[in-house]
Amino acid sequence: MSVTTEKTVRELALENPSATRVFEKLGIDYCCGGSQSLEQACRAANLPMDQVLDSLEMAEQAARAAQKVHDWQREPLADLVAHISSTHHKYTREEIARLGPLFDKVCSVHGKNHPELLQVRVSFRGLAQELTMHMMKEEMVLFPYIVRMEEAVIQNEPALPPPFGSVQNPVAMMEQEHESAGNALRAMRAASAGYTAPPDACVSYQTLYKALAEFEADLHQHIHLENNILFPRAIAMEQVH
């Protein structure tokens, strides 16, 4: 990967999938805010450019050494869809089920002294509800259509007409819902001071905040795979087919 400061954050994330972890760690938005240049993103996050470039270079070297990072720009769309469903959708559902009761437990003990906890819980509940419906729509409607379309292309057969006119229609809706999820994540992070547990936080409180930070990181990766790779590839495939 040739890192240039003029390239957008999205371009860098696509060229080097391991860059997403660097951006995550440094607080650079590469999914919804991926259209910024690296220089703009560093300025916005108040980060020295040299540090970010060094981190990206190290991540790329580590990825090359491991050679385990999938290049989802070239893998079959069916494999990418299966990966999103079995990895990110599965994780999201499991964490929603786990974090709901943990929130209730922590709020019952610390909610009085830390009202921001109640605010974060409201945001999380709304997000969890949205994501549950969102993933169901993807798995029942959009993902199966993308897989069928790819099969038709491979077999050189006409694709079945989609029930939604064009794949661009459900994609636009999914991207809008991703934007809403991104807003909820930002609200939760702001209310919790970047998931910094207060000095009087018990182990459950600390566990909750750590889990929410991990949930956020996974959702960013999840949205990146859909917004920046799956959806553009599906739209391009439909147009040429």
C-alpha cells in the first residue's frame, strides 16, 4: 500500500484491510466519514501525520506476514455475504443479548450517581432495536438477491428481476440506517467520555464499557464491509449484467 496523505481514508481502508484496525484505535472514522483525505482526518482527530503513517505501515507489514487478511474486493460476493452474516451479524446479536442485562445490572447500582449511564442505555436500546430489524432485512431480502445475482452472472444466465426495482434501492435504505447507527455510536461515546469508567466503577461497570467499545469497533468494521465493498460491487455487477 502506498500511503499518500491525499488518499481518502476509505481508499486506504480498501487497499489495506488491516488499516481499519489502525483507524479504529486512533479514532479515525473510515466507514461513514471515509471520504475525508488522510490529511483531513488526521487534522480533525488532532493526530500527528507521521504517527499515523508509521502505524499504517506497521499494520501492512504485519498483515503481509500473517497473510490471513481476506481481500474482499476480489473474493466472491457470496463469501463476503457469508462472512458478514456468520461473523458480524452473529457477534452483534450475541452482544445485544449479553449487554442488555449487563446494562440493567450496572444502571441499578450506579445509575443514581452516574445519570450518563441511563442516557447511554437509552441510546443502546434504540440502536439494538434498529440493528435487529436491519440485519433481518439484509438476511431475508438484500443478501439472498446479491448471491442469486452473482450466481446468474457466473452461469451467464439472466438474473431474476428484483422485487425492489434495482439493488440500489435497498442499498440506499441500508446506508441510511448505517448512518443512523453511526450517530447512535457517536452519542454513546460522547455520553460515556469515550467509554472511560469513573473511579468508583465496579468490575461490571468496567466490563460494560470495554464491551461497548468492542461493539463499536466491530460495527465500524461491519459497516465498512457493506458500505465500501459489498454494496458498490453489487451495484456494479447489476449494471453490467
